[in-house]
Amino acid sequence: MTELPIGLKIGYAMCGSFCTFSNSFAQAQRLSDLGCQLTPIMSFNASSISSRFGTAEENLSKLEKICGKKAILRIEDAEPIGPKKLFDVLVVMPCTGNTLAKLAGGVTDTPVTMAVKSHIRNGRPVVLAIATNDALGSSAKNIGFLQNCRNIYFVPYGQDDFRAKPNSMIADFTLADKTIMSALEGRQIQPVVLPPK
């Protein structure tokens, strides 16, 4: 596959790594411009916390405008994703260490974790774009576990500031489309770990 199919149905989920929101919005717009149909999903934190990277209302409005749809913001609204087979692929970008831990532990207590649980029951791919300050610390075990789970794929990631934050890693969001294409073919894009910046 050399390009994403027109009309590809993507669940586009965001968790609360607010410093990465602008990059995530840019990739959501890019996927939309490529002809994908995006449905926005936000974790409770992503949709309700205001920060120096934008108010909760601004961030929600921006994602909904890009996707052209109202966001899924409640657990009960995410549950039908699997039974109704709503998406071809589910992207979580950014995926925080908190969400990684919940996915690895089977915890379903946010709209995003429910979306993943519901979607993956159909054997369809989930693409995670991590952004966590403890990827090489307490989150390392969860990343390793999820990398060995069927139908879960990672956007390539690397250390974003190894001098000031040696345990921190973030995905290269610009590789989202290539990761999705590989995931649709059942392959993990390589290399998955990028050299330090």
C-alpha cells in the first residue's frame, strides 16, 4: 500500500499530553486532507483541562472542526464502536503513559480506553503515538507489553530531550500516515525506535 485509501474510517483519539496537541491537530488535518473520515475521541482529561496550550473548549472545538463531527466524550458513547464496526483503524495521538498503563492492564475507565477495547475486539488495528516523560522508566514495561499485543502498532518514537529528560520519549507524529498504512497490512513500521534528537 503506497497511500491511504480514500474514505478510510479513522477513530482519532487524543489523551492529555497537552504540549503535543498542536502537532496532533496538524496530523489530524493532514489525514483529513488525504481523504480519511475522522471521528474525534477525547479522554476526560484531554477534553476538560485547560492549559497554556489552549483551553479545554478551544481544543475540543478545534478537533471537532478538523474532523467535521462531534467528539465522543463519554464511555457509553465509545462502547458501540466495536459492535457497530465504526472504524477501519483507531489512532491514539497523543497516547500518554497513563493511557498506556490502562491499556496494558485492561482498565477501561475513559472514552479512549473504551474506544480501544471496543474497536480491537474486531481484530482491527490500533495505532499508538506515545508521548510520555517516563517511557524509559515506569512506562517501559507497558510499552513492551503492548508492543507484543496483536493488532497494536506504534508510531515510531524516540527521546525528545535526553539531556534534560532522559526517560522521556515521544512519537514522530509526522509518521502517522505511514504507520497506519503498515498497520492496515498487519505490519509494524520499522524502525520503531528513532535515534535521539
